[in-house]
Amino acid sequence: MSFMDLMALIISPQKATNDRLRIYETLASLTHLGVVTIRSFFCKLESSDGRIFSSYIVYYEDPLTAKNKNIFLLLTTPSSSPSPIPKTLFKFFSISTTNPQSFTVSYLINNCGFSPETASKAFQNLTLSNSQKPDSILAFFTTHGFSISQLRDIIRREPWLLSCDPNKVLLPKFQFLLSKGASSYDIVRIVNSSPRLLRRSLENHIVPAYQCAKGFLQSDKKTIACVKRFCFLCQSGLPENVKLLLDNGVSHSNIARLFHWWPSIICSFDLLHTVEELKELGFDGSTSAFSKAFLAKRSATKAQWDEKVETFKKWGWSDEQIFETFKKHPFCMLVSPRKINAIMDFWVYHLGLDSLDLARAPGILQCSLEKRIIPRASVVQFLISKGLRRKDAGVYTPFVVSEKLFVEKFVKGFEEHSSDLIKLYEEKLNLADGRNGIQLV
């Protein structure tokens, strides 16, 4: 029996039980073979003459389109009669009800691509009564360039979106970002990384936070770039934190630097404690060193900070030397203990230099060991071996000058050996980059 034949056999109370069983068996076989997915729910109907009927409303879904078909089978028997559907066939049916929660689960599975388990467990607080709003939400995001996987992730994190009006809740926020110079791709990136932005009030939260940041960054281009790095627009307390910093002597330029470097820090808690701690250490809130020290302090937990201190001590640095180095070059405390150990090991055991040299030139700790320190050290050692440079001459200079100056002065500056130096330096750079082809022109 084809499915169209099945549709023609709408069961009425007068149909023979054998006919009913034949249709149920056909439904079951079609479902089992994956031809259709059957949904059904039980209800009771009362006829005009007062008779009560036990009924099964059955409809099918096309697995290719995942759309419900508007064809219904009304399988009806008097309620006093035994159910005509054998219990052994129920395993082939997906039982649904008129409860909106069942519709919600079905919608999440068929239209959003969630697994049955995710749809039933992760969205317990979401209730959809019909497909009008969720359909409009899916269409809105698709139209604005979101992929299916991005859309599914956003809905998983912000289920309430499926029950909102996109033209009232979402469109004004998208239009605001577009008006500030964000591209459609930028908006996809921002929303995908921080969908919580969409629940924020445009007038009461997003616009004030944006204008606050723009006051320091000075342009929409820089502000949108900042939002793409970290969506501070969805965070709480930005204007309040900025006011706190200003009231406690942190300069406008230092706050601007923090927005450029790491905007999430300005949205974090207990900023006053860090400001007071740095002032006690002798940092001035009006100098650029303050913003660097502030970033270093806020980027590490106390345990992480203590671990870095102990790592420096392991290489012979005293507490005073660590403190003075931090004041001179605060970013040295952004370096991980693993990297500190790697650079110290190379500096002391491979170059035969003193670990305290790095306390006098802590900027070297921020350099890449593989891409800068080792290649440049190879050139310096070559020059020393040829008697072209004293071993104690300017230990730090070759490692801290720009790439252009290093090549001109240390690689190409010795005409007789320039070809050997170029070859040596290129080999070390290519080895560090894991590829061939870097050439010094």
C-alpha cells in the first residue's frame, strides 16, 4: 500500500477493525523504513448526540524537508470499545500532545537541528505556542549572514530569542552597529562571540557604553575594532568603572590604552584595589607605566603572580630586583613561568651569560625565543668567533633593536662575512618559522 493509498483510507467509526489494523500496520512499516515520521496524540471527542469517542489524531512529517504535512487521520472508536491500535505498534509512533512544550521540542529538532535529548533537556524554560516568531527569528539571522551552526549555537546560549520579535528587539541593535561603521561580517562576529549583547537595552545600556568607550578611543572605527576584540557593550558597569578610575587619578590617556590593549579589564570587578596597590608601589596614575602595571596586575591571579616571582627567584633574582624590574618594565610580569624558564635556560646555559643581565634589559623576556633570541644569538656568536665583536660588548643591544637595524648593522654590516651571516640568519629564521623561503633582501 502506497502512502497516498493510505491517505485515502480515512478511518471512520463505521470502518471495520480489520481495515483499521491494516492501516496501522502500513503506518508502522512506512515509519520503520524511514519513509515518513508519524506524530500522534490522543484526545476524546463528543458527538452532537452525546456519544464520546476515543480518537487518535495522526499526521506525518516528510524527513527530506522536516516539514509537517497538513494531512490528518482521525482514527476514532467509541470510548467504551477497546483501543483498535495493538500495543506492539506503539513503538513505531512518536507520541505528542497539544501541550506547547511538545511543539517546542519538535520545532527545535526539526527546524533548528538540535538532537532530541538537547531539545528536551536544554530548553526546559522555553515555550513556543506556534512557529510564527521562531520562524521570523531564523529568517532574520539567515538574512543577516549567520550560518546554521552559528545560529544553533546562539539559540542554545540565548533560547529566549526564539520567542521575541526580531524587528523590535534585534533589528535596532544591528542598525546601530551598522551606523557606526561595523560591516555585516563584523556584526556576525560580534553577536556570535557575545550573543548576550542581544538581550541588552539599546537605549539604556548599549548606546551609553559605546559612547563612553568612544570618548577615549576618539573614533567609531577604533571603537568598533575594540568591540570586536571584546564585546564590552554587553558587560555591566563600564561607565561606573571608568568614572572610578578617573576619580582615583588614572589619566584619560591611560584609560584609552587599556581600551586598546585589553578592554575586558575595564569591565572587571574591584578595580579600586588594584589602583591603590599600584600607588603603594610608587606608580603614578598619570604615567604610561601605570597602565602597563595595571594590565600586568589584572592579568594574573595572586597564585599566578606568586609563581612568576618564584620562577625569577629560582634564577637568582632577589625580591628587590624583581620589584625594580617590574617598575622599569611592567610587562615582564605578563610572561609565563614556562617562557621565563626557557629564555633563562638558553641565556645562561647556551650563551653563558648572567641571568641578572635580563633584569637590566627585561624587554628581552617578551621576545620570541625561537624567532628572535636564538637567530640573533647565532649571528652574535658568529661575530665573536671571528673576532669581530667583543664578548662583553653591548650584551642587550642585538636583541632589542628593530629587525631592520639588526640586519643592517649585524648581518650585512661586515662585508667580508655578509654572505655567511645572511645564510646563517636565514636558516635560523626559517627553522623557527617551520618553513623555507625567508630571504633577506
